Amino acid sequence: MNQAATYKLRLAVASFTITLMASGCGHAPSQVPTPNALKDRPEKPVAVEPGTSIQAKTEEWVHHLYPGTGLMLKPPGTPPPVVTKDGELSLSFEGADLREVVKTVLADILKTSYIIDPRVGGMVSLHTTRPIPRAAVLPTLENVLRMNGAVLIAQEDGVYHVVPSNLAGKGNLTPMLGQLGKPLPGGYSIQVVPLKFIGAPEMIKILEPMLPDPGAARPDLLRNLLFLSGTEPELRHMLETIDMFDVDWLAGMSVGLFTLKNVDVKTVVSDFEKLFGDKSASPFAGLLRIIPIERLNAILMVTPQAKYLDEASLWIERLDRSGGTSGGLRLFVYPVQNGKAESLAVLLNDAFGKKAQQKTASPSIAPGLKPAEVATKTDAKSEVSAVKPPQSGEGGYSVSQDIRVIADKENNALLIMASATDYESIVAALRKLDVVPRQVLIEVTIAEITLKDELKYGLEWFFSGSNVSGKLDTGASGIAQLVPGLSAIFTGKAGDIKGALNALATDSKLKVLSSPRITVADNQTAKIQVGDRVPTINQTQTVANTTTGVISTVQYVETGVMLTVTPRINAGGLVGLEINQEVSNAASTTTSGIDSPTIQKRAAQSTVAVQSGETLILAGLIKEEKTTSTSGVPGLSEMPLFGALFGTKSDSDNRTELVILITPHVLETPKQATEITRAYRKEMVELEKMIKEAKIEPKNRTDMMWRPLDAPVPEAGVEPTLK
């Protein structure tokens, strides 16, 4: 190696050192917010009102930032000021023998002893343009020896050995513990340098471009230390470089842990690689390390620049969107607000569960037509219909992974095992299923009409002959097929119908058996029962050798007024009613000698439809009773043959018709239910006021039972008239 090459190498090392100093000191560590606390996600329930966005915030986007110091290099210390002194020695050699140069410098100038190896030799040309200090003479000689493949070794006895460089470490040197700031011996030496934060192989890669020869630095991987060999200037440069890079780089690194909630971590990492390019060709190579943590479905990002974490956080949030590939299965808790968890779980499992993906054969259709499926599920509590185009012949919604929905009955919540993407689809369905159920206020009046005078042919004829507006269906193909024995259904405005019946009540031709009002949820069953439990003899048995002789078994039978109604509200406001009505009473048994009452029962069961606010009449259940009564002079009227002269005997026929009036009112919102309650309370207050003013017992005011909720309160003393 000649002197010019050595000079260029030293310039390159100096330039590299200055570049590192500038990069290490030019930027202060950026301030990164402290790590966010991990917040428990309160599952947001669906809104109480239908149509409100539920935004099941499956989980707030969680990320933790651990900012580092940003210090990846130790800035070099300030070098001591250079004191320029006038030199006192000038060197000039032209084609001189190397041995002669060694003799001149060591013996003549420095006055030291030396031993030179016979294998050392060469020609030297050296000229100094100006005098140099005496301390610079020995380093200058070392450079000359290096150029000729020799080194200068200082021994403990003060004698210098000049040997070939390839034999310098063989029995001539004892390693010394190297440390920056510690004086180095003159000449060639070996230093052992322990490393603290950086690995020995990595440090070798950094030192390799500035080594005087390939063997000048050797690593000890087990102890993580380096063996350095070289002259005093060479060792000093290597020690300064090691001190610059051997820093706690983990403390300088900024780390971000980003937990994904919608997309699999592998997908996001792949998108990042496409975004920033190949690792080796990317401008971020070495500045940004992206490590997928599959166990947490998270990304660990390491960078020496803390501000990169903020930018990466934005991109991860943009990429973590629902799409093609879902994350792994996770457990979500959805608190049900308005419905029943058990019913919703059944629907969701049928729609999204494993059975929904079982493939079925698709029927053939006409060419050019697009197939579609209609899926309907109906049970006692819910009814859901959906129309959708089929997906690859599957009978349900296509999901990426198997989904399980478990109902927590005690807490009325749903435990949903699904990926985040599938969970969003489930939440979209819950927005429309878990809504406030509509309610129906049902006004029912059950009355018994005495059939006489203009009513002798029944209520059907009475309404046909009056000017009450409405719709009358008397055909046998209509009601008679639905309810045998029931001959007419009349629908119309509540005010018209009830006004007509009020007129009958004033003539004492109508007797109200029951007039309940009840509110029931859509598709739920309401039951009203007013009556007694009547004991009847079920079985008798004669027992010998007992004091009683006869043992009877008694069974209790429910009697009175019993009504069961199940409303089903359609989108247009039409209310379908499943009605089961029964009126029964106990009467004396006249057809047998059994000492047990006879249960007289009139029942009607039907499914009808009526608009909200309109009144439906079920009529035609006519009962006829024949009674015989006798009266006369006591004693004489009972005489044989002549008793008829002292008494009378009369036969009478009593015909009554059972009438059922049903008026449904659809309550779309809780506010409407509150308004109905207030109106009912106001009505009761006004009724009490009217009774006090008229001084009439409530039992005689039968007309009040027929007034609808929306009808005005009549003035005291004014009887309702037939419209």
C-alpha cells in the first residue's frame, strides 16, 4: 500500500465520521404522545327508536406508542484544540534503504534502541516541506513501515522491534484492554474492546471499510467483544468509531404496537409492503421495521424516527377497514335493548350460522332470467322475511368464517363469536331486528242484547235497517266458514257503531258483560279473564260399608268472560287479529238428575283484519231460553183437577245475542302510548265529575262504557243519539 492510497483512505474515513456526526446531531428527538391507556370497550346497544344508527362500535382502535430518545449515535467529544508549534526537524529521503531510514529516526534522532528483522526491507522516498515536531517523527516512521509491510512494536524494556506485519501478533504482543480515553502505547499493539449494546458481527460490518487490513478486527461472538490490532493512530480511529456506535439503540428506537380490529395482520403488512416498496429498494429501508404479531392480530413497528409512528398510525387505520379478508374469530358482546336475546339468537344462527352455508341445488329457470330466493322464518314470537339473490347456490348469507351466536338470557345479551367483518354484517341485521316493538291498544266490549221489537231478528237486521255507515259482511261464504254459528261481521268507525249501541243501552236492550282495554306488543298474545271457578262433579263412586256411601270427584271449571287476542301489525297499518272469545256461566241442570251445574258456553274463534282505529263487530251468537212460570192462590192452586181455576201458567221465550266489539289502535312510538294513558286518565276524571254532578250511580251509566277514547265527553243529561 503506497502513501497516496493511505492518504485517500484517511480522507474517506474522516468524511464518513463527519457525516455520522451531522446525522446524529442535526435532528432532536420528536415528541410523541405517551402511550394511550387501554380502554374497555362499552358495547353500544342499538338505539331505542327504529332507524337510528346502532354503530356497534365493535372496539375503539387501540394503539400504543412508545417513543424513544431518537439517539442512535453517540456524538463525538470535542477534540482538544490544536496548538500549532514550529517544527524542529526536517526529513528528506530519496530512494533510501528502509533500514537506513529506521536507523536515522530511531537511533540518531530519537536516541532509542531497536531491533530490526532481517526480512524487513525496502526503498523509501520521504520529504517534509516544512519542519515537523519531534512527537510526529515516530508516527511518520510507522506510516513508512506500514507501506513496506512492517510494523514497529514497543517492548517493555524500551527497545523497539521492527518486524513484518504478518508476524506482529505471533509471540510479540500481549493484548491490552482498550478503552477510549485511555492512553495507547506507541507503535503496533493489540486492544481487546468489550461491546455493551451492539453485537460484535454488526460492529465488524461498520469497521470493515476503515480497517488497515482485513485481520485488524476480529469478533468474539461468545463474549461479544472485539480484538483490534494496529498502530496507535489506527487504534484510536477504531476506538472512536466503536464508542460512537455502541449506544443503547433500543432506547433510541420508537416502537408502536397497533392492534387491528377488522383485517388480518398479514393482509395489512402485505399492503404496507406494496405501499412502501420492497424492503431493500424502499427509501424507508432501515428506517422502518414492520413486524406482524399474529397472536395479537397486531403490528409492531420499530423506527429511529418517532414521527414515523404518527404517519404509520394514520395509514394503518385507513387500511384496517372491512373488506375481503377478515381477521380471526373474536368474541363480541351485544346487549339487546328492545327484543329478546333468545329469539334474536335463533334468527342470527339461521341466517349467519354454519347451516346457512350448506349448498343446495338451484332450480332451473328460464334463459335470461336472474334467480332469486325468498327466505322466511316464522315462530311463535318472531317473523322475518328477506329477499335476496342467491350466492353460489347457498341457502343463507355468505360469511368468511363460522359464526356462533349464544343468548345470555339473564342479561338479555348476545355472545357473538365472529370475525370483525362478519360482526359488522350481524350488527347491520340487528339494527333492523332489535327495535322497539310496536304495540296495539285493544278496546274490547262484550255485550248481550235482548232480541225484541226492532231487534227481534238480530243485530244484523238492525244495522242493515239503520243509517250507520260501515261495511257489513253477512254472506255464509264469509264469516260462517270461519266461525260456525256466527252470522255477521261489521266494521266501521268506532263513533258510529258505538253510538248506535249506546241508543240500545238507553232502552235497556243491551247488557255489557265486560269492557276491558289492554295494550299488547306486536305478535304477542293478550288474555283477559273475568269470572268464577265453578265446582262440577266429574265422577261418582258408590262405596260399600262406609258412612257416606258415595264418593264424588269435583273438578273446577273456569267460567265468565275469557278473551285471547294476538295482534299482527302490517306495514300499512292493517291489524290482523287472532281472536278466541268465550262467555260461559253456570246454570241449574234440568236435563238430568245429577246434582251438578251445567256450564252454558258461547265461544267464537276467528282471524280477522281491521284498520287501526276502526271497530270490528262479531255478532250472531244467539241463545234462546224457554221458561215456564206458575202463579196462584197458595194451597188452592195445587188442588187436583180444580187447581187451575185458582192459578195461572205462563210460558216465555227469551232470545239474546252475544256481541263482541273490538277496536285496535296501533301505537307506533312510546309517546303515543303515553298520550293514550293521559287521555284515559282524563276520561276517568271527567266521568267521576259527571257522576257527582248528576248524582247517578255508576252502574246505571252504561252508555259511558261505549264511548271511544277519541270521542268527546257528552254533557250531563244529554243522551247519545243514533247517527
